[in-house]
Amino acid sequence: MKKNLEVTTHIGCKVLCKYCPQSKIVEAYGKLKSKNVMTLSDFKKILLNVDNKDTKLIFAGFSECFLNKDSVDMIIHACRQGFKIDIFTTAVGLTKAKILKMKKAGVSFYAVAFHLFKSDRFFKKDKFYKTVEFFKSNIESRVCKVVEVRKVFSRAGSLFKVDKKPGKLVCLNNFVYQNVVLPNGDLFLCCNDFSLKHKLGNLFENHNSSKKIESERKKIVSLMKKEDSDIACRFCEISSCFDKNNNIRFGTNKDFLEKDDRFKDKIETVNKLKQKIKEKIKKENI
């Protein structure tokens, strides 16, 4: 199974985007009593337990990666190790010097999304777009775009309360295989697990495809099918459930999903596949 690994380079993001529940992650991580900042040495140790053939790296997670002083060196190292790399960034902390350092090292990205964010402290529109244009002029990437938040996620109930979803669930983005590694090496379910409910393992100790971590992923999939489970997915906009006719139906956040073209495409694809399966079963029974 192809995987994505989101890298959280530090805990406690000072950008404080209005739709990012930083207090939740700071509180949850504080209980672990672990180091708050990932060093280059830590990152190299983590990559020893990650296969570049089946895992793409995403510098995002629970914080702005460029606020870590070692982030550019981490990106350069990952690139030299043969990893495909995505970045989701507010551009806070991203300077011309850092961009030119990556250019000199021959860094290229698979996809880059500049997050047009909302923050009382840091957002300066002119500076943001100047940084984006300078980046585009100097760094190669297959995709590079500005992304604006259209609907606010609850972050699985961490930002605001949502109703618990019933039935058997499926993650429309397959986030069971897009996990987040923290500065202490702990691997958690996904970027919506701000309360750190679902630890899968530790990448200082376990390989990303080890039996232990794969077993924890399978547990999550199993719990998604159990209506009495209290997993984060039951409070997440990206999960959806099935009705008796085996078609996807919307859960709590119907408006969010219906108005987002990304999810419409996924729903249409899943329903077409299910229709083909139904037709095949019907044909075999004739």
C-alpha cells in the first residue's frame, strides 16, 4: 500500500491560523513530556525507518514547517534520499535565502500548496504573494498552487463540536495511510487527529511498514466499521458512511462535502465502482 507521511517539524505553531486548533495539539503533546522540536539528526533517524519506494513525504502536519531552522536541511536530505516530497505551507518563515539554498541543492517537489491563511499576527497579502512568485521562479515542482480555505474543518471535533457519525465509515482521502510523525518520533493517525487519540507506533523504533504499525492501521479500519467505536473518524468531515443500498451517503457535514468538488469526484468514483460490482454479481447469479 502506497503511503504518505506528514512531517510535523515542531509543536506549537506561532502562525495561529484561525481554523487550526493549536491549543489541542499543544495540550495533548504536553502530556507526552517529549521534545518539542525535531532536529536534522532526528529527521535522518526517522527516515531510516521509511521506504522511499512506497512513501511520499509531506512537510505539513500540525505546524508550519519553515518555522523550524532545520527544515530546509531536512528537505534537502530527503530529496537526496530519493523521496518524493510535497509541501503545504503558509510561507511564514520561508525566506529568499531558504529558497535559494534549496535551488542550489537541486531540490524539486512533487506538489506544493501555498495556504492562503487567516491569522491576526502574520498574514500580509503582498509579502505572501511575493514569496510565492519567488518560489515558483526558482524551484521546480510538478504542481504549485495557492489554496484558499473555503469551508472550515472541525478537525475531527477539535476546533468545534460536531455530531457523531453512525454506520460503517470510509475515509474519502484514505488518511489511514497518510500518517503524521511528531518530533519525538511518535506516529499518529492523520492530520485531523489534533487530540492525538490514535498512536500507531514510533518511527525511531518501528519501520513505517512494520507488522506493528500495519496492525494498528488495520485496527482503525476495523473500528470504522463498528458503530459503537469512539474513534476520531466519527467526528471528521472527510469520513462518510454507507446506506442500505450500498451507496455513499453524507454524514454530519453534508453541506461541506456537497459543495467541495474534490469530494464529489471521489464519491462519483466510489459509486461507479460499486455499481460495476453490483452488475457483476447480478450477472453471475443469472
